[in-house]
Amino acid sequence: THFGYEKVAVNEKESRVREVFDSVADSYDVMNDLMSSGLHRYWKDYLLQISAVESMAKAVRRSISTDQTDNNPLLHILDVAGGTGDVAFRFIEAANCVERSKSSGKDPIRITVCDINAEMLQVGERRARAKFGNSLLDDSQALQFQQGNAQDLCDFADCSFDLYTIAFGLRNVTDVDKALSEAHRVLKPGGRFMCLEFSQVPNPVLRQIYDAYSFNAIPAMGEFIANDRHSYQYLVESIRMFSNQDELVLRMQQAGFQHVKYTNLTGGIVAIHEGWKD
Ligand code: SAM
């Protein structure tokens, strides 16, 4: 592609997932808003809020302004399955990177959006240029897009990130445990893992309403708006097959994470799981 993303080797299920996101890439953002009635924005905002990136970036900025050497501390963030950049853009805004890139000041954060799908990354890069201007991507290194597989983050060194985020991505990965141990590997000691993902609704009444909505309305909307019922059917099914809150806690602990906890949002339709590397 003219964006220069290299193809990575993938197995069969991965290429199926890739096909799904290839076919939805262009309509992805509109569909997100429609299917969740805009709730995904609130869920992502909440992730940003509890990530405390804003206050961490402030602390880093303070140290940058007093440090004249080039060895400035940066908050390194890896947003895996980052798709069209929604989570990364929130971090960029919170850390005030755009103004810094205009005044050629040092960036307090560096965030890499990693996704298996080149089409999603291309949409993301186009959106980033439209939203933040070219200088953020061309002159500063605050925001980068890189194709890669959550299960094998071979382009990233051990202990290289302060924060790993994955939003609505983990359930698409073939081998979730492998992805979790890769997340653990690339985090620095003390680094934090955050996963925003659909989960299981514990309340039976709410669950019935939610099931009726997702099994009927979402594939229908997919057909009507994106002319692609199957991809959206797949998305709904993948939500039901994925681990519930407690199962994911266990899997994170098995991957080596400490102090693992989760927060339910919107009655458990989604949950944010967090864990730390010792
Ligand atoms: N994080 C973004 C958001 O919240 O808007 C995108 C979420 S989208 C539902 C899921 C993304 O996961 C897609 O962009 C897809 O290409 C990506 N994905 C699926 N399997 C992956 C894998 N094994 N490694 C990396 N990304 C993957």
C-alpha cells in the first residue's frame, strides 16, 4: 500500500478477522456510533479518564521543561488493535501533543497504534491528519501507526512501554493468552495493562434486553448501512464467546499480571480490566 504497511503472516482465523475488518473499515466509525448509540465514546472516555494519562503527561511535561538534555522521559503507550485510532487520539488530546508539535516542543507521550489490519490503520492515519494536521505525524513522533499482531509483538522490545491499551480488540485475537503474555512482555516493570472489552451482563433482565437488541438489531443495521450482515453477525457472536469478567481476571493473572481488577460499565455490557507488571 502507499502507506507502506507491511503484510504480516497470519493464520486462517486471523485472516478471517482481517477480512471482517477490511470490509468494515470505511463504515467502521459510523457503525460504532449507531450500534452503541454513541456509548462507545463514553466507554473510551472513561478508559482515558482512569488511565490518568493526562496527569502523567503533565508530570512528564514538567520534567521536560526542566531537563535540557535529550534524554527526556516520555510516556510510552502501545495501543494494540488500535484500529482507526479512537483511543490513541484521546491520549494525544489529553497530553496536549498537537500544540507541542506546532511549537516544536518535546512531546510528553509517544503512542504507537498497532493493528493487524492495514486498512484500519490507513483510515486511522487519514483521520489523524485531518484532525491534528500533518506535523503531528511528520515532525513529531508522538503518534505512530504500525501493523502488527497482538499475539506476536515481535517489533517491540521487552520492557519498552509504560502503558498497554487494547480496546474492543482482545476478543478478536485467536490466542488470547498469547496476546496477554506478549502484553506483559512489552511492558516495563511497573507498567500497566488496560483492556476495554465487551463482557457479560450479570443482571438477567438487562441481559435479555441486550440479547434481543444485539442478535436482531445489530446484524440488521450492518446489512442496511454497510451492506454486510455477516461481519456484524460475527461481531455479535464473538462477544458471546469471549471470557466473562472473572475468567479474564484469571487469564491475566496466569499471564503474570498483578493487582488485577475490573470495572463494569453500562451494567457489564463492557468492562475495563487492569493489571500491572511487577
Ligand atoms: N481499538 C479500536 C476502537 O476501539 O475503536 C478498534 C477496535 S476494532 C472492534 C478491533 C480491531 O482489532 C480491528 O481493527 C482489527 O483489525 C484488530 N485486530 C484483530 N485481531 C488482531 C490481532 N491479532 N492483532 C492486532 N489487531 C487485531
